[in-house]
Amino acid sequence: MQTADAVVIGAGINGAATAYNLIKRAGIKNVVLLEKQLIASGGTGRSAAIIRQHYSNEELVRMVKRSVDIFDNFDDEVGGDPGFVSCGWAFLIPESVSNGFGTNIAMGQRLGVDVREISREDLLEIEPRIDLSDVHRIAYEPRSGYADPRATTHAYVERFVDLGGQLWQLTAVQGLIVEGSAVRGVKTDAGDISTDVVVDAAGPWADRIARWAGVDFPLKITREEEIIFETANGGGPPRLCFSDMAKAIYYRPDGASRTLVGRGFPKDYHYVEPDGYNQEVDVSFIAETTERLYARWPSFTRALALNSYTGLYDVTPDWHPVLGRVDGVDGFFLCAGFSGHGFKIAPAIGEVMAEEIIDGAAHSISIERLNLRRFAAEALIGAAYGSNRA
């Protein structure tokens, strides 16, 4: 039987970052990263990959701030090119959420985030093509932006392998080996692996892995849709990334001439099973999202939709991730339930998960409130705007 010091299940961005940090920061060499398909083939590969630092709680602000620092210095910190474009990010809100907006900006500033409120006139100096008639307030983060989710994940996996890690692609997990109250291994279709540390980073499939450890992990899976527009004839893509709560959409540049657009909160969510879900984008989604985009960007009314696709969010009851060791099951760690936030905080997640596993507790950033036990204790984490705004 193969042996390993640790097995990480799921080669999306958070599994890859965790596996890499286990080897780099902890000096463990015998780590196996399992993936039933290919690297970043789940939710990661279809992420909008917008990196913004506006959150409602300190843990996530600290994580994304650290992650921006890593993205800024990725070749030195990890190695390779994540495709990070620090074009800036703007948040457009309606009047109904003004109180939470101000509180979040103040917290971000207190924690060292480069964020400030700007006027409509300030934003129009940066991006004059946008109609801001229904926007009440605007946050601006000049260091934020977007990255390439596949390139970022591949970079982590490549460095993981360079340092001696083992990547098992096209390998399905079939169960866990549990003895008493401790994990002792992982069953796969390529053979069993003996290990005392298992990290469940399986995204939309994480609750299934948890059940094999006897753990109830409350998770729902939502189907998320996005469209790519050719916007060259409208002056090119937006000069910033935008989270537009006033129109309930988000959009960002996608290369030199294209624009990626998706629907944000508030909206109805479509809950699905992660296997066999409908991957075709609904006609109604295309029509509604296009109408919202044209209203915000009058210069895009001749833009052509080139492509559309669907991805998945793994959503917890409070839309915040579950991180760290699981009470009552020695050696079993959860790293899932990111609810649409996973990509932007992944570089920091890899670090805190390695600390949690090797040192006994995360110390660079506390993850205590993000433990699974909060659901049974009814200690859900709140958010200023509700749902996936976190």
C-alpha cells in the first residue's frame, strides 16, 4: 500500500495551494494531491477570478489582503505567472446597503487595505463610458483586479511537483479508511493510500468525502452562469473590474477586447447536484444579463456575445468557508464551502491550512470562527449585504 504524510483531495485552487504549502512551509515531502479529473476542472476553472478585498469580517479581509500581496509577487512567492492584472476594482451600490458599505470600508482601511470611497465624478475620470445614474456610493481598490484561475492553479501544482509532491490525476476517491475516531487512509480507484492526514478540498463534492469520515457537512451546490462579450466596438472592455450591486451583475476585462459578465447578488439561486447538472446557459439568463449590462454600459449595445458557460459554487449555510480540523475525527481537515469566494483568498488559504495541519492551529490568520462546529452551535457568520457578499 502507498503511504503518505498527507493526502489532499481536490486539485482546484485551494487544494493545490494547500498541497504546495504543506511541502514548502512545513517541509513535508510525502504529500499526494488527488484529482478525479484534471487540474482546475471543477469550480476553479470556471471562476470569474475577480480579486477584490471588500468583505464584512476580518478573517476574509486579512486573507484576501495577504492573497493580493502574493498575487503581486507571485513569481517570488510561488513561481510562475498567475495572469494577475492589477487594474483596480470598483463596487457600485444602491442606497439600501449604505450603512454596511461604510462599515466595511472603514474595517478594510483599519486592516491596511488600499480602499477608499470615491465620487461618481472620480469614477468617470477613470471610466467615462459608464452610466452611474442609479448608483448611490462607490468603493475603489486600486490594487485589486483579476487573474487566470487555470494558470494560477497550474503554477501551484507545478511548484508542488517540483518540490517532490505527487499529483494523481484521473484518480477517483472511493472512500476513506477510518479506524475508531481517526482517519488512516484514502481508498482510490488506483489503490489505497495509508495516511494520518486527509484534507477534503473537493469543492462541490466535499460533503460526499466528509460523509465517508462520518461527518455531516451542510453544503448546497449552485449553478452559476457567465457570458463573454466581444466589446472592441464599444471602446474595449471596462478599465476596471466591477462588482455592481446596483444592477446585480459583475464584469471585468477578459483580455484586450472582451468582457466577462455574470449575475451577482441579489438574485435567485439554482441548486443542483454536481454530477450531471445542466451546463447550458439559460436563454433567459443571457437576455436578462445583457439588458442589465447595456443599461450600465450604453457603448456596449452593439457588443456580441461570443461564449457562455456554467460553473458551480459550493455553498454553506452562511456563505462562508469551512476550514481546519474536524472535531471528533483525528487527522481529517475541511477546506471547502467557499461559496464563490475561493479563488481570491486561495493563496492565504494554502498558508493557514498548512499551519493548521502542521502547527496545530493557524496563526498568521485566525480561522477559529470558520470551523465546522459553528453550524451545530448556531453561530453563523453574518455579512453586511447578505448571501454571497460575505
